[in-house]
Amino acid sequence: MRTFLATLVGLIAAFMVMMAVELIGHKLYPLPFEMNAENAGEIEKSIPLIPLSAYVSVIVAHGLGLLVGLLVSMIIDRETPYPVYLIGTFLFIGTIVNLFSFPHPTWFAITDVVVMLAIGVPLLFKAQKRTQN
């Protein structure tokens, strides 16, 4: 039960942090144009117009969300690394799906994946090592 709770609460914490940081990013760095998010052609046409700061805020949101989600799950369940594995895998797959859903600049895609791996992999190893002791 603790493993399920750690996974659920960790995912909720991760998504809440991501949403909050992205909301702050959108307020601080608003798009300089109106865009219909339901029109794929309009999104693709608008990608080059999005300011660098808006992209950076999304990368920060993904990284902080992952970090908080994994740490929360590690605090709740100290006996098994499975919640960390599940949350890390779920969020990493979500990032990959997002990157393939609509076009992103190459630098953004690479940076987003590297940030996710740089935050997630060490915490995965820490969770695994902690549960072996």
C-alpha cells in the first residue's frame, strides 16, 4: 500500500510542480502572439516565434517536477525503489511523447531529455542503493 501511495502522491506532486512552474513561465514570458493550440498547422508555424525564455521555463518545469515527484516518493516509501522507477519512467515517456506530438527545436528536445536524465538517473540509483542497505 505504501508503494502505491508513494507513486500516486509523487506523480501528483510532480504534475503540480510542473503546472505551477509552467504557469509562472507563461506569466513571466508570454507568447508575443495569439495561437490556436488545437490547430497543428498554426502550432508548427508559430514554433520559431516562441522566445527562448519560454522554452527554458518549460525545461525548468519538467526538471523541477521530476525532482519533486521523485523526492516525495522517496520520503513516503523508504523500503523499495519501485515508486521512483515508475514515476521516472512515466515522466520520461511523457516527455518523449510530448517531443514527438508536435515540432520542437532540436536544442530544446536534446536539453529536455538531458535534464530529465540528469535529474532522474542519480535519484534512481540513490533509491536503489538506499533500499539495499
